[in-house]
Amino acid sequence: MANFQDKVVYQIYPKSFCDTDGDGLGDLPGVTAKLDYLKDLGVDYLWLTPFFPSPQRDNGYDVADYRAVDPRFGTMEDLETLIREADKRGIGLMLDMVFNHTSTDHEWFQKALAGYKKYQDYYIFKDGTPDKIPTNWVSKFGGPAWEYLPGLGKWYLHLFDVSQADLNWENPAVRAELADILRFWREKGIKGFRFDVVNLISKPEVFEDDHEGDGRRFYTDGRNVHRYLQELVAAGGIDGMITVGEMSSTSLENCIGYTNPDRHELTMSFSFHHLKVDYKNGDKWSLMPPDRMALKNLFTLWQEGMQAGHGWNALFWCNHDQPRAVSRFGDEGKYWKESAKMLGTATHMMRGTPYIYQGEEIGMTNAHYTSIGQYRDVESLNYYQILQQQGKTAAEALEILAQRSRDNGRTPMQWDGTAHAGFTTGTPWLGEADNYPAINAAAQVKDPDSIFSYYKQLVALRKQEPVISGGQIQFLYKDDPDLLAYRRWNEDTQLLVVCNLTGHDAPVTLPEGWAGAGLLLGNYPDGGSRTSLRPYECWVLKKG
């Protein structure tokens, strides 16, 4: 078995995790200060989102220097202390590498602007005039994906913000630079890497207009992407380390390719299809209730498909780009605790590596902001305007942001019931959710019935029961929209996982031979009836 299959990763958004100097921004010493909490939870790796020097146009995903620490997060010495202290607790650090693009503040881009041909070849520039854009592609943040530079008489490609210029991976010098960056961090003691939107790195040979969509079909899972990843992993010396790729609008077939161990690309992939089941007509900014059948079908397709192709999934509901799962797929009111536990069970018992996003283990909810002045996310601020241009009222636009904004996942970590949830003694960069006096870590760590204690069990079970990390999976009750259920098995053990995705009772007829099976884990104290699940109830039954 590969060395990562029984591991659990905890994602930290440092800016919102813990602030030790009172400036309102989380920092690296704040992560070090909370290592014992993370050790108690039982996690094996910490994925830190970018803390590199950055103008922060996209919260650090606009990197200006890949080999340094932004002073607002601390110093290189602080990072070295964190690596060392995490190591002592058996926890490895994973860094977030943004290799599709750099900030336009990066030295490479600045040299390109100054006319250095070498560095112009690091990016995707097209000669032209201001009246003729190279293609009609749309940026992921809205507006055109090209920006004109009058001083150079050239356009440059930016699939994201205008300050995030796409790198030219066709240039071997770029690929060599990026491999060298990985070696630098590996030598510092970093144990793994997460690669941001890495399936977008290979652009087409010929750039052309997209008359069917926004351009993504020309550069998603591009023609050389697998070769480039194999080269990066080999040259960076990271084969055998834990690596995960964020895959934008990807396909099952490609993710099998990215993660099949025989190919020496990545150990696992993030795909996001299951987090679009509440997008009306595929549009993030059009609201609808989650389509539970679509959710079940996507889990089935990806779990059984990756198994057949010897690929490996990263399992997750939440991250820094997503609203909070308990607000989105659960019930943050009457069944807050039950639904948060059920959602954790649903993914942690699957085939793949689970990721816990900071605050998920205590059931943090969406922020419920009421004014645009409370938001900080560039995408949300852009879409507040775009939605009104499309005819929505300001109130309607705010309601959409309240459910969809990335800031929902970025509110300060709720450590305790003191001011600003114990995150900072200063003014937080982003306002905390107002439910922190009730929902916080201090209230849960010692409570055996808490969401935190339940997550501890989920993490521990993955190590105690080899069937969870290494067993086969098959989905059941495929036509029942209320129940997400699957069987896990190996030579010694069988598990049956049944989750009620709804806020009402859901009758169930267990498969033959399961009526008398023992309850390994459940989210209601009395264990339930075995003929019907209560709202958001889940069972993990065990035989063998």
C-alpha cells in the first residue's frame, strides 16, 4: 500500500487560522501554536495555502516570489520552526504551489515588461494592436482573459485575475525553474505539495476563438499536461511524496492518468463536479437546492471509476474556495451537529484521502454577511457588480453571495468564545461569523459528543481499519435520492456505510446478512433502528 492511503490531510488557510501578533492576519507562528490541537485531532499532513510574497490580489494565489515568506505571515525562520515542531508531532507540511501563473509583480514578469526576451518567453505574449484581442476567451474571474500592454505592443494571457499572468510551460526553461523551486522546499523539510489548477498548464499550439464556451475546452487537461507533470515530478525529486493536483473542469479519464501510480505523476487529484450539484444550469451564481441524485451519481462515477483505473481521489467537501458544507448540504439549525457528522462520515469512509478544512471539524457555517462592505474576495466583489448588471437587485446579489462567496470558507477560525473568536487581539482582516460564542473549538475538544470528537474517531478509524484505506467500494440504493450508501470490503472485513442526506426520516431495507451487524460508528447516541434513518443519520456497520 502506498504510504499516503491511510493518512488524513488538514487544510490551513494561514490568513484566517490564528494571529499571534494582533495585526488581524493569521501567521505561521499561529499555526505552530495550534500544533497540539492538530495532533489531538490525529491528522498526518498540513496543507498550507500560499504564504509567499504576494500583492494579495487573489489572497496569495498571485505569487511574487516562490522561495520566500511574505512578512505579513512571518519569516523563513518561523517556517523552519513550524516544520521542525510539526515533525516532532509526526505531522508533515504540504505547500501550495501556484505554477499555472505568477503575479505580474514577480521578477520574471517585471523583466518581461522591461523588454528582456528571455523572460517574455516565460509567459504567453501575443503581438497585436489594442483593437484586436487574440481570442475571445473569458477569465475565470469575469472579463477577457487577455490584457494589452501598450508599451510592448503585446497582449498577455491571464486565465484568472489580470494580475496573474499565465506561465508558458512550452518553454523548457520555465519547467526547469519550477522543478528547482520544488527541490528548494524539499530540502527545507517540506513533505508534500498541492498544485493549484495544475491541469491548465498546457495551452494549445494554436490559439483560436471559442464559439461554444469560454475557452476552457482548449486548455483544460491540455495536450502535454501529463508529460509536463511526469517531468516536473522527476526533476523536482518528489516522486513518492504526497502530491495532489487541483483539477479544474477535469475528466475522470484524465484523473486516472494523473493519479495511477504506474504513471509517476501525482498521488491524488481534487475534482469539483460534486460541488456543482447546486449550480442552476451549471452557473455558480444561479441558486438551486442541491440535486441529491446528481451528487450520488457523481460519487459513484468517480469512486468506482477511479478504483477501476487504479487512480486515487482526494475526498473533501470544504476548502478556501467553497462555502461551508454544513450550510450547503446539511442543516445549520436543528440538525447542525448530526448533519455535520453525517457529511464527514460520507466522505471519510470512501476510497481516497480525506481532507479536513479548518473549522470543518467543529461545524463552522457560512458567514451570513449582510452588506457588500463585509466581503474581501475579488471574485465576490466582481460578481456583485456583474449580477446587478445582469438585472439582479442589490439585495438579490447579496443573497447569492451569502450562499456562494469564497469568503464563507475564509472567515477566522473559531477557537473560543472570546472577542473575534480567539483568532486575533486586533481587528480581523475578514469579519468572523457571529455564531462563534456557540460554535468554537474550546467548547468541543473535551465534549465526547462534539463534532470535533466525532472527527477524531473518523481519523482514527482510517488507521485502525485497513478496509477503509485499502478496501474495495461499491455503491448501493442507487435509485434512492435520500440515501448515500456504499459497501467497503477486503479479505477480512466488510463495512456498510449508510447516510441519510435529508432532514426527514428515510426508511431503509438493509442488504441480506446485515441486520445483525455491529455498529462501528453512528452520529446519534442510541445507534438507531436499522429499518429507518432519522434526519441526517448515518451508520457504519461492520462484519468480519
